[in-house]
Amino acid sequence: MKKTLSLLLLLLAVTLYCGIALAEGTGFTYVHDPRDNAVAMSDIVENPEAVYGFSPDPDSPRLGVYAEYDWTDPDIVKEAQEERRAYHESMDTMTDILYRMREEGASIEEMARAVSEERNRLRLMSYEDDPEDLAAVKKSNLETYGQEDGPTPDQLYEKYGSWTTVLQKAFSPNMGMDACCGLYDEYYWLYIELGLVE
């Protein structure tokens, strides 16, 4: 009886210890670690309390406006994830434009201009149901590019020096925001395809 009681107490102690260890170790982790991606990390910070382990860096010119949201709240992050996934899916229209223009014999410059303008339109449209976020994005665009709609194709060409690069960059997602929204692994194939990661 004494031996059985000691064994039960030992099992209880082990169970409690394991339970604590498992509780501390149940945080979300990515297969592909965003911390290994300097570009992604330029817009975000590691946040062990956040649902997916990252939140926007308040000092980021692109994502700083989103730092005020509670990235530890699963409901808020789920909504952000759904909006982010919808934004990724909306970019299919850019692919349609690209293929149509290529079939019509458009130049790289013409395609880059059209796709860049479509990306700006889609980005703003993704906030149409959220006037506060739309205003924040427009403010960020105004501060960064001098106009609310986002960068012009000419500004992008001046920055990258190549219409091919402008075209590629139009399809480049913000990997940091994907990491904050739990989508980094889901779109990792896209980062590879665009040459953003190896």
C-alpha cells in the first residue's frame, strides 16, 4: 500500500512536471523560421506572446501602423489572417494581366507598369471595409512615396533600375506580415519562386 501510494505520488509529480513542460512548449513554431530571413525581420519583431510568435515592429515604415493591434489575441489575429489570405488570393488578377499582356506582345516595361498599378489598387481595395486601416496605409504611402496610392512604376524603376525587377517585386509579398499572420510556411513556395529565399 505504501509502495503503491509512493508510486502514485511519483506518477502525479511526473505528470504535473510534464504538463508544465508541455504547456511551456506548446507555442506555435514555423517549419521555415522567419528569424532566418533578414527581409522579413526588417518589418517585425519576435514576440513570444504573439499567436504566431511575431508582431509588427513599431519602427517599421511599412508595418509599424499595425503594431498597435493585439497580436496576442487569437480572434484579432484570425481576422488579420483571413484578410491577408484574401489579399494573396486577390493577386491572381495580376497574373491574369501579365499573361494577357504577354500574349498581346506587350513589353516588359508595359507589363511592369500595369501590374504595379494593379498591385497598388488591390492593396488599397483590401482595406475597403476598414476605413481606419485604409487611412493608415494611405498615410504610410504618402510619407514613403509622396502619394496615397503607393509607389508609381517610375519610382519603382528608379529604385530597382530594371523593369524586370519592378515586375518581380510587384508579386513580392510582405513576408513579415505573413509571419505575423501565421502564413509564412503557407506561402514559402512563393518566396522561393520569387527568389526571396533560397
